[in-house]
Amino acid sequence: GGTNATLVLPEAEGSRQMLESNGDVLRLRLSPGGGVLVADVADGSSQVWSSRSGRPVGVRTCPGVRNLQILPGGDRLVGEGAGGDVVVCRVGFDEELLRLRAPQELGRQQVVKVFPAGDMLATTGGDDHEQTSTVILWDVASGRVRHLLRSPHGPVRLLEVSPCGTLLAIANVDRVYLWHAASGRFRMQLFPVSSALMEVKISSHGARIVGGASGSLFAWSGFTGRVELQVQFTAGLPRFALLPDDKLALFAPRGAGEIWDLRTGERVHRLPAGGQGTRGAARVAASPDGRLFAACGTGRPRGQRRESAAWAMVWESATGRLLHAMEERQPLPSLAEALGRQHCSIAVAQMASMADELGRRREELRQRRRRVR
């Protein structure tokens, strides 16, 4: 949030690094191994850093390309070019590797999802005022269109790819449609919901699809399309992340964080929090391997009525154990204000990929403490 991005290694006590941005950071993305960090900035530009050194990776990385996303491997980026095409470029260089051009009638293309294997992209057309009802699946290697998928009932509102890359969920206001990504074949329609969907996610093997709407959370069976779990709230949008073993990290609009078992429909953990608590979560994200998840937001510190604080926390998925908690209070009004507008963002790398880095940071901390003594 604000004009800074913060890198944290949860298991390395005190290991925190602040990265300066050219403007308010709206969204963060980490490569699966955590080596590259990309931020969307409020002025429409993107910034790229090495998370190992904290330094920018080439000031000319993908100039003029917006909403950059990281392709698996961390050495290539994809985003929206100035002319409405989709552009693939290399990290640290201004060379264009590939330009994907959609039929003119489909409008400007927005990169919505990168498939986990990095072999396909899903884009949708339109502008800020009108979205199309067509999704394009692209072959990244050749730049050719693999499939054109059309939403039967109105413009595409949400798009989600399963972690294994086999299923694609396309949602409009109150319906979700499942497609087989490789064949482009329609699979099923999920039963409609009573209010507009704001978020949709698919479990690792497509067994369950979870959607969040104002005042409600729905979990459908990926086999029958029927609702298996529905959680109601008095008001507000729930925030959630899917975890391994059919678990769900759920943050109610005005409540504390919890872990639910989607198979039984029961709560299995209440999440421990720092002094701030987890009320008012604006974003929730899990690492690609599902071993960690994190949330960020704003709220009043306990025992105080007026002062608000921005917070971010990281938990272990298997146990719900709190690994790291961070708070920022006044005098950082820009950070608190940005988070209050729900412009905070959380990105989590795979825990296993960070083992060497964690060891190196721990050794640095030990040596630093020896020198102080």
C-alpha cells in the first residue's frame, strides 16, 4: 500500500526490506520461487524488482506495457500493450519477445490469467465501460489462438484457472461456467447465485469452486455443480483463499480469520492474530504450493477508537500458526489511506523455494548479533 512495497521472509525474524515505488502500489505479484516482484502503480505503469537484492530489474523492462504478470520461470513478463495487443517481454530488457493480436471486433485485450505451466494465456476484450462475452486462450510459444470461449449470458466479469491448469471458470454477474482448457469444451454451468459474484477460485484438482458475493460465500462441487456450502454474512464481501486438502482460509467482512474444511463444512481453526487483529481484511492470497497464506487490510488498534492502522499477516496453512505480523500506524497516512481504499495487495512465494534464502538470512542475522555483542 502507499508508495512502498515490503518484502518479508516470515521465518527469518526481523528480515524485512522496503522497496520504493514511483507511485501508490495497487497490486503485487511474486514469481512462484519469489525471485521477481512486479507492482502495478496508480499512474498505470508497472515496476519490477529482484526480491533477492531489492533493486529494480532494468529501468526499461517492458516499457509502455501495463498490468504486467510473471510467466512461470520468472524470466518473462506478459502485459497489455499500448495498442490493445498482448505483449510478452523479458525481465530486465526492453525487447519484445512476442505480440499477440486479437481480431479487431474483440476489442483491446486484457491479460486476465496466466496458466500454471506457462503454456497458455487467457485474455478478455473490452474497455473500462464495456466488456465482451468472449475469452481467448492463447498458445504462448506460437502466439496463436487456441480457443475462443463465449459466455452464454452476458459479458465476462471474472476468470479463474485451476492450479493444475485443466479447468477454466468464466463468470458473469450471477452464473459460473466451467470449461476444459486443453480442448476448449464446455463442461457445466454452476447453479446461479442470488447476488453479483466478486471473486471465484478453483481448488487444486477442480473438485470444488468457491465464489464470494456481497454477504455470501458459495462452494460448489466441481462434479455435480451443486452448492455444497453456503456461508451468510450480515453485509460486506468475504475474502478467502483456497488451501491444500480442501481447506479454505476465510475472512468475514467484520470478523476474524478462520480455516474451514470444505468437505465437512466445519470450521477447524480460528486464526491467531497480532495486536491489531484481522478485522477488515481487504486481500487474501496463498502461495502457489499452498503452504502459506497471507492477508492485509486496515482496522483500529485494540483499545483505541480513532487511530487506524494498516496490517499484513502470514500464516501456515496446515496448522493456522501465525508466522509474521506487521503493523503500520500514523504517521503513515498514505499507507493507511491506500489500504482503506482496499488498495493493499499481498503476494506469497512458495515456502520450499525460499529455504536457501531463509538459511542465508538467518546466518546474516546471527553474524550481525555477534558483532553487536
